Amino acid sequence: MASFIIEGGHRLQGIIEPQGAKNEALQVICATLLTQEEVIIENIPDILDVNNLIELLAMMGVEVKRLSEGCFSFKAEKINLDYTRSDDFMRKSGALRGSIMIVGPLLARYGKALLPKPGGDKIGRRRLDTHLNGIMKLGAEMVYDEAEQTFSLTAEKLTGQYILLEEASVTGTANLLMAAVLAEGETVIYNAACEPYVEQLSRMLVRMGAKIEGIGSNKLFVQGVPFLKGCQHRMLPDMIEIGSFIGMAAMTASEITIKETSVENLGIIPESFRRLGITVEQRGDDLYIPRQEQYTIESFLDGSILTLADAPWPGLTPDLLSVMLVVATKAKGSVLIHQKMFESRLFFVDKLIDMGAQIILCDPHRAVVIGLDNRFHLRGMTMTSPDIRAGISLLIAAMCADGKSVIHNIDQIDRGYQQIDQRLNALGARIERIN
């Protein structure tokens, strides 16, 4: 198990470019299973979750070529369906949450798929109902093997239907969309997630020959086609990493420029940081974060405490609330962080409290942060990363703290952030990786 040793108190200075979007990568890589022709994807991040998914597809029989840094070619001409029923496939796909999006393409193209209970972050209950119920409405039959804890889905033919999703799940929408593009007739997906990454997947599928209307809205109309062809696709920068860099700059009183951020696809993320008092300047497609010794949290117009809560897009993404919570510990003022989606994601605050932060954990979903301003400093300590987003948040806290900190289980951070120690050290951080 790898760890980080962080020497706090060092400011960052310079330019950093965000990686390709992790959440988009998991979707579009799975979409390559829908065609036997070559699909080229650019700006793929070099992170554990994505690399594990690419390896899994290669084991399934997909011809994978690395054309250049971040650019891969996928050709799923022949899929070894026997491998998808092997113990090795069950183990590897079960450890990767994004592997659930293999189900839609396999059902659409081959009429069968086997799904283990997926892994991923331990951040609370993450139901499969949205995925499975939607796909079954298209005509798939499901059998659950309790002993093996696997879901077996089969379909002689998928047929378009009107589907109202019970939640605007991003991966659920993507999975259903990939199944519907090859289904017979029209599928209407209402209450669909409309994140930029779902838009990107939709546009990629259209370039492959799919017929999709309503892209960017919460109501998608999909007219099934007999087959899809190859295409070339470039992924967006990762909005979560961009938000993490904004938080790092604020906590360490640093001056950085985040290049090529695709500002039009960031939604309310920059404005949410501004509400915490952080100056975020747009310069073309770049974001400039000037050095700030202090920042003050806004209040609502009636004087009540600011609340930051996650919501379906175009609301605030839940993946950034952990970062914003950490950033608030050094601000002047107070804020209520309301994590509605996952009931265990705020449990890492006990580590911040041990570092000296003033946080009241109200319940599994809400925490009140009382900003210390510059009256107190966080102190370094030894801790363990429980998930990707908590891991990067603890790293931000350690970079700001007095003394040295140790973060264990940094494989969790590596799942979502590409060579984060090397990239931050190039800006002036002091982070040592030990194995």
C-alpha cells in the first residue's frame, strides 16, 4: 500500500493543466463495445480506474492500442463472451464501479451480460435499481444468483419504451442510453442526467450513427438503429480536478492558472467557490486564482448561514463537496455542507477535526464548518484515505497544515488523479510517495 508524506506550508506557483475527465472516460470507453469498428478516444487520463477498465476490455477481446499519450484506439470486433462469465472477469469488474456500464452495450449487441455487485468508493449505498429497472423495461430478463452475488441479464430483442428514471443517475442514464441506441423503435428517457459527460457520450454515439434528440436536457429521445460505426472523440477536462486545484490554491494562499478548463462546461462550480470568498478569474478558457491570505464566506441575503448542497446538474456536483468542506475550514465565517446523495461521504471530517478544524457533524449528510480564518492553523497528522474525493481533500488539508502529514491508502487518490504528487511538486508542493 502506497502513502504520501506531505510537508505543509508550501505555496504553489505556476500553470497546471487538468487531466481528461474520469467520469466521462468510464462512459465513452464502455461505448466502444457497441461497434466492431475502430474508435479513437483522446485525452484519456492515466489513472487507476480508467486503466483497469481498459485492461478489462482488452481481456474481453477488444483490440486496444496506445497511439500517443492519452490517446487510445479500441476495436471491439470480437468479444470473448466466455471470459465475461469467468471468475477473473467477476473479480476485476466487481472491483470497479464503472464496469457496470458494460452491461448496456453487451445486451444491445449480444443479448446477454453478467454483472457482479460492483465495487468503487465506500461512500454509502449506491443502488443498481436505476440501471437494471431501465434495462429490463427495454425487454431484458434478469436472474439474481444469491450464492454468487451476480446478476444475469438476457434479451432476445431490446425494444424501445418510455422510461421515467426514479433518479437522475449519470451512470444509469449512460447505461440505458447505450442499450437504447441499438434497440428496436423509439426509447424516451425522462429524468435523464444531463451532465456535460452524458452530453459528450451522446454526441459520440451520434457520430457513431445513433439517433438521439434532446441532448443536454433531462428528456432524451432515442431512435434505435441496426448498427453503429467507428468515430474519433476527444474528452473534456475533469471538472472535479479543476475544482480541487481551486481549493488547493485557496488553502495554500497560492497563485495558479488552470489551463484549458472548458469553462462553459463547469456550470456553477466557479461561482460556488466564489461564494466561499475565493477569487476565481476567467481568462479566456483558463481560470486564474490569485494569492489570497484570507477569504470570507458569504451569507444569504437575509443574513442566514450559507448552505452548499449537491443537486442534479446543473446543480453542484456531489464530488466537490468534500473539497469545499476542507476549503471552508480556513475561511472566515461558517457554512453548512449538505451532502444529499451519499450517507457516508462526510465521515472523513473526524480526521479534519483531529487536525484542528472546527466542524460539527450534524448527521451522515450534513456538517457545519466554522471557519478558523488565520486564528488557528491545521496541524499535520497521520491518516488514511477512505475514498477518492476524501483523499484529495485530506491532501489539500495536509498541504496547508503546519508540519508533516502522512496519508495512507493513496491508491484511492490514484484512482481519480493522474500523477498528482509529481504535478503538484512541479508547482512547489512537497509531497513524497513511498511504497
